[in-house]
Amino acid sequence: MLDPPPGFAPHFRKSPLTDAWEPLYSKREGDVLTIGVLVATPHTNARGMAHGGLIAALADNAMGLACALIGDWLEVAATPVRVGRTLAFGEARVTTGDRLIARASAVFSIPPAASVPPADAPDG
């Protein structure tokens, strides 16, 4: 195993989700928390590339320092940004009280409309 780059130390936060991905490393520079991992087989998809789920979970872990706590009221407000014929774009803001704790955006594929006869069409 390679040593982590300078400034990284074993990550201080443990999670049952990330246990299989250890060892994780982190470093703090001011307000910035950076998590690092040497990509190995347990981190990959079928093509041998870092799995998107791993990337998303590690980003969530790093950003989780701003997360809501037990007893906080959590709200997720979603807004359509643009809805086209084949794609829809949306975004969401996650807040607790007046504090923004997360943002999300997504692109959805719109399936072709099913060919449904009008309600007043005769049975045939």
C-alpha cells in the first residue's frame, strides 16, 4: 500500500457504511475537509473504475459535518428547473431551521408517453 500524500492522517470519523473501504484518510485546511482513499478492488465497479456510489458516499461523509442532528427538523424542498420532452432537470435544498445543509441536483429521463386512448373513445 502506498502512503497517503502529506497532510493526510487516518480519518477521524468511522461509519458502518465506510468500514469496508478502510483505510480512509482526511486532512483539514481551514474550513475545508478533504477525504482520501487509495482506490482498491472493493471500491470499484465491474469495469474496474471507482464506483459512483463510493464517490457519492465519501462526498456525503465529508460534507456531513454540516448535517442535521437528532431532534432537528429537516426539510427537503425540490424545484423543477426545466422540463423538456425527454429530460427533466430538478434541484433540491435541504435545510434545518434557517441553515442550508445540503443541495442536490438531478437529471431525469422522461419515458415516451404510453399510447392511451382518450377516455371517451369507443371500445373496439
